[in-house]
Amino acid sequence: APSLLEFVYRDVQNNSFQNSQITTWALKFLANLARMIPIAAQPDFEGLSSLLDFSISTLEKADTAKVVVQHHLLFLCQRFNPKTLTSERAVRILTLLSKIHERSQGSNVKVYRLIVYRQFLEVIPNIMIACAADWLPVLFNCLVSNKTEIRQRATTLGTTASLRHARKLCKSVEEIL
């Protein structure tokens, strides 16, 4: 019998214009399911790697609709198990997040990006430190945002980074400033 995740994966892959609402609903359902049940934290949850790869590929496409981008970013806001969030996937995500504002702007995109950075900093800190040049400028930019939620998320990320990894991030901060 097919699992619930297989149905979500089927619906998320449906990229036709007529079915964009189904895709959006499937992404919302997946994001909400992931909040209630920490599926991403489980190392052997079938299909999660495929969904993560599909989400990354979708976000890398320049023609992805903003609403779809936002829901894929919401899916990425989970705390993934390091076995699922491999270093290759993490670097791909960090690379696409550093350029996502070029085609999808808005407060939600910024907030989701900050949440992903914070989750990654806790799950895969070495990769985040190695890729600091990709996300620190975003952090600094968001710290001076006129939107309260963005500033709060940026402050939380900055506090987490400075309390846990200050020494390792000093050189990257100096290079940026």
C-alpha cells in the first residue's frame, strides 16, 4: 500500500498550471505534517530524501512561481536528520538561498531563509561555518530590516551563531565588513 508521503510526492511533482493549486496544497500539507510529526528528524523515513532533492531542484529553477518557492522553503525549514541532509544537499541549499532574492522577494522568503539558516547552524554547523560568506551578508541585511519579524529572526540567528561559533566565524565577518 502506498504511504501518505508517496501521495504527497506525486502531487508535489505535478507542475502543470491547472494543478498548481494541488501542488500548493500538497506542499502546505507536507510542511504542516512535518511540524506536527518530526518526520525530517527520523533517519529512515522513506521518500524524504526524494522529496528533499525534488524541493532543491524546484527551487533552483528560475521559472518557479513565487507561491511554490515559498512552500518549498517552508518545507526546508524543518530540522533534517544529518543522514538526510547530506553535505552536498546542504551546500546546494545554501547556494540557492544566497541567490533566491534575485527572483523571489518578500518577507516570507526572508523569514524562511533565516529559519533554514538557523536549523542548519544547529544540525550541520561545520558546513554553515564553511559557507559563512553565503549567509552572513543576508543576516546583516536582515538585521536592519524594517519588518519586525525579519529583524527578530535575524537577531535569533545572529545570537545563536555568536554564542556557539563566534571564534570560527570571526574571520568571515571581518572579510565581509
